[in-house]
Amino acid sequence: MTSMVKPKISKHLPTNELGLTIRNYEGSMSTLCAGCGHDSVTAALVQAFWELSLAPESAAKVSGIGCSSKTTAYFMGQSHGINTVHGRMPSVATGANAVNGDLHYIGISGDGDSLSIGFGQFAHAIRRNLNMLYIIENNGVYGLTKGQFSASADIGSTTKRGIPNEQTPIDPCVQALTLGAGFVARGFSGDKSQLVPLIKAGLMHRGFALIDVVSPCVTFNDHKGSTKSYAHTYKYYHPLVHTDFVADADEITGEYEADGGMSVTLHDGGILNLRKTASDYDPRDKAQAIDTLMQPRENGEIRTGLLYVDENMADMHEANALPDQPLNKVAYKDLCPGSDALGGFLKGYC
């Protein structure tokens, strides 16, 4: 029997502020198809957590069902995690977050998991401004069930057999903007230099942060005629803004010069450094973000980068005045004060 555990060889590898190497942020060996875009997203998540010097045990990974949802096993092997049922990941994440808001919640989903059976749950997690990073690994097909079109497949996109999709696609970024998400971005699994800063910024954003990642399926959707293939995405994807992320740290001082960039301060003090490719684009303007996403794709462009950010929204804990102390750290005597206390409480309802 072949072991599926990665060897933790870390000799001579650089360490972060916690003294950990990047090997400490990896998980099991991937069982996905060779070349799957999802594995590139996994690598970006590993890189982002290591660069931010976040302890693996400070993270909670939550997923549903699908090729994308399997990937939580492939990174952060020492983190908390659970695979839920199809489309129900946001409910479990909401419950876990409500009783322990100290963790960094990462929801990994797919276009089938979030935009079909889980569409309602996806929408309500955004409405509640659940404090989590929600990544959709978007390949336009159901990879586990032989490549049927998903709800994100573009009109005219074809299957391997040449059958075209004729149904209107759902754009998760447009949906997130209209539902009130405070952080919306789109990336490409083949562009790690853009994806890693977006993930770092999403992890540090307080509230719901969505990153829709075009992640080609090499088995069922990487052919001529697919609008989510590697060839099509490399040819047509268009970085809307150059994105970088600088974590809040004592050694970062001074102000940036007015050289065409723009700094956006997040709740925890982290900084997003943005360099606009268009002089009139402002990622804090929701109407402009929606208009940008809704523009006809006559030239085939796929807009990527930080599309919208609102650093002033109250997250679910603030909006509902939830206690700061995680439920698992509350003493038993406080959780269960006894029958006398319960009787006194019930008298108020008699």
C-alpha cells in the first residue's frame, strides 16, 4: 500500500515568524487529476498562511461535496476541519463561527456546491456577513459526476462532445455584490502571484470575503470551446488592478506617495496596496464594480483582481452582539448554573 502522507522534509527551508516552514502548512497528498487547477489554489493557500505567520491550529476549514471540497485535506493538516454535505457548508461554518469567532474560517466550495444546491446557503452567509474567507474553485462543470455543465458555465461554452450550454450563467461575484458582501475578488489558479495576495487580504478582512477562482478542470473542461480552460483563461483574463498585500507590522511605517496607487486599510490594520490599470476604477465603488462585471464579454475578457472592498461593515459577531469568549472556553458552572437558576429563569415566562 502506498502512503498518501507527504514527507515533512524541512531541512534548510526558510521559516516564518513562528519558526515554521512551509511544510508545516501542507496536508495529505492530492488525489485530484494531474494538472487540476484546484491543486494550484491549495498551493496558494499554503503560501498565504505561511507568509502571514498564522498558526495552523488557528484555522478552521469547512467544505461541502465535490472535487473542490476534497481539497481541504491537502493543506493545513494540523487545522480544524470538516466536510459537510452538498451545499450545506455555510450553515456549519455559521454555527462554528458563532460559538468560536477566534479562528480563521476558510470555506472551500465549487460552482456546483455553491451556485446550485447550496445557492440559498451561500446567499445567507453573505447577508449575515459571516467572518470567513469563502473560495469558489470555479471550473464550470461537475467534475465528480462526469462533466455536466454547472450553473457558472457560460452560454456557448461546449462540453468535450461539442454540446453547447444554452442556459444563463450565475456570476458569484455579481451575486455577492448585490447581497452586500464587503470583499469580492476574482482570481485564476494559473496566476499565483495575483492569487496569494488576494487570499492574504481575504483572510485579514473582517467579514465575508469571497474569492471566485477560475480553476480549469483538465479532465472534462479543458478543451477548445470551453471558456474555463487553461488556454482560454490565459488568453483572455484581464487583471483589473495590480494587487499586493502588506500585513500590519511594527516595521511598516510612513505613507505611500501618490504615484497612481491606492491604500485601503482593513479592520485589523492590514493594508491593501492597489495599483489601478484604469485611472477611473475605484474598488470601493460598488456600482462601478457591478457595472464592470456586467459589461458584455465581447472581447472575451475575464476581469480579475480586487473588485470591491468595504472595510467598515460590521461582521456577524458585531451585528448580533455575540460574546467574545469562545463557547469551548466557558467554564462548566457558567454553562450549567444549576436547576435553581434555571427555575428562576423560567419564572419570567410563566
